[in-house]
Amino acid sequence: MLKRVLYALSYILLFFVILLLADFYKQPLFLFLLMLFVALPPASYLICKHTFFRMSPFLRVDSLYGISGNCVTARVGLHNPAFFPLPSCTFTYQLTSSYYPCQETFRCTIPAYSRQEFSFDIPVTFQKCGCYQLHLIQVECFDYLHFFHFEKSVTLQKEIVIHPKTTDDITFDSAAFGEGFDEFEETAAKGLVSSNVTDIREYIPGDRLQRIHWKLSAKIKTLMVKENEQTSSNQFTILVELFLPSPESLILEQSLSHACSIAYELLKQGETFFFCYYSCFEEDFTKHLIHSKEEFEQALLNCFYQIPYKDENFALELLQKTDLLKGTILHISDKGVHDFVS
């Protein structure tokens, strides 16, 4: 605002100087300059307003997925179909996350060339995993004389999913996480509770061949797989703690890194497991049955929309008060993995 006042005062002062010169010298040149000074402000206003409201901003992201610590590049720009350029347009954009309580606002200025598209890159490095929203919320500019201000709200948004880094410190060994029969061996053992078939679905790459329903697959000429409700102690459930004592803490990042590491190890071993966390939104546990990497990444994305809590081991304490403890619970926290066998 102060700059605009100074620009206006300078312009008025210059106008009176030319007026005095025109009155003193009585020359047509000064009369022309006076007319020009009178005509410039309305012309500047009309041209810039016409150009500004014809421009269309855009927001693009080179990759919608990333890894903690890696750089993701967003591109913000303007397409100006008008004949007149604008010297400077200011963007206001925000980076928000419901997972980590943060809201950062940034501003940057670029020119809008005549009948061209102009853009600039915003390199963003995410130190923590989660689901982030990059919002382009406003575009504004001044006219050529810097007298008039134009702005318009924008509702452009890109969602960027940042996965945690996995660690080699977490390895999977079925013998180390509780004792019990294998889910397919136990069905042949007398006196043991078997795994009940609860559903039949299409084959997903990575499913065990023992689960294929061969008769039905041959009949419909499509590989179908039996879904079993496992009742052995080797029914694995990954219970991740969404514990975050403060927004600056790396505890939740470490917990999710451990959860991803153990999940990928289980998938590598061909294990089917549940991915579980406590949802403060629903005030209940959310469980996802995982057969493949794609299903786990979708479950992880759903987890990113949750609100962390401030009580350590909150999910485990709640789970121990319920009757949901079945099989092997792999309790994941920033301290690592601990198993609880029902």
C-alpha cells in the first residue's frame, strides 16, 4: 500500500511540474505531455484489467508420489491469450497436510508474456511422509503505473503422497514372530481349527498357488482365489501407532518407516496380513486385508488422512481391552516391532 501511495504522489508531482512548464513555455510538446499524463491511468487500468481476467493459471506436478527426503517439483504458471503483456503477476500458494498439522504460505512473482504460457518450477523437499495438498489460492497483479490492483481467487490443487523410507533394520522371520502352524498346513492336521473360506475373488499377482480354486477357475476360464479367515496364530496383523507428541517430532515418521519395512517383507514372503491402525475420526480400528503391494499402498494412503494422537501405545492399549486380538499382532512403533500372540 505504501508503494502505491508513493507511486501516486510521484505521478501527481510530475504532472504539476509539466503543467508549470507548459504554462511557462507555451509549447505544444508540454500540452501533449499533459494530455498523455491524463490518459495514461485510465488506459493502464482498462488494458490490465482486460488482460488479467483473461489469463488462466495452472498447477502441475511432475510426480504425485515421492519418498521422504526426496525433492518433488511443482510447476506454476500463467497462460496469457491477450495481446498485452503484464510485467508482474504474484502467485499465492499453500502447502497443507492433515496428517502433520502444518500450513505454509508462499508468494512469488512472474511476468505474463503476450500470447504465451510462462511458468516456473517450485522444488519442494518433504522430510516427513504423508499426504500433502499444494493449493494455488490467489493470483494478483498491478497495472503498468502501479496504481490499480487486481486479484482473483483460484481453486487449483494437487495432492502429493510421500511414502516413508524403508529400513534394512527390520526383517521378517516367521519363527521370530510367534509360533504356530502355517495357514495351509493346519488344515490337514487333525484337531486343529482350520481356515474357513469366506470369499472367492480374482487372482492377483503374488497370491499363493495353493489358494487358487482350480475347479471354478477351469469352469469360468479365469483364475479365482479363495479368501480364508485365518484362525492360526500366524494370522499377522500390523498394528501401527499413529503417535505424534508434537508436529516437529520424527516419531511417527519412524513408526511408519518400520511399518512399511515389515509390510514389504511380509509381501516378499508371500504372506497375507492385516494392516491396522486406530482412527480418531471413526473412534474405532480400521483394518485392511493386504494381498499385494498395491493394496498396501492404498491402505497407507487411507492412513495418511488420519489424525495422529498424543498418547504413546494408545492403539495397543485399546486393542488389548477388546476381543480383537487374534493371531500374531505385530505392534509397530518408533522403537521397532514387537509381537503379541493371542
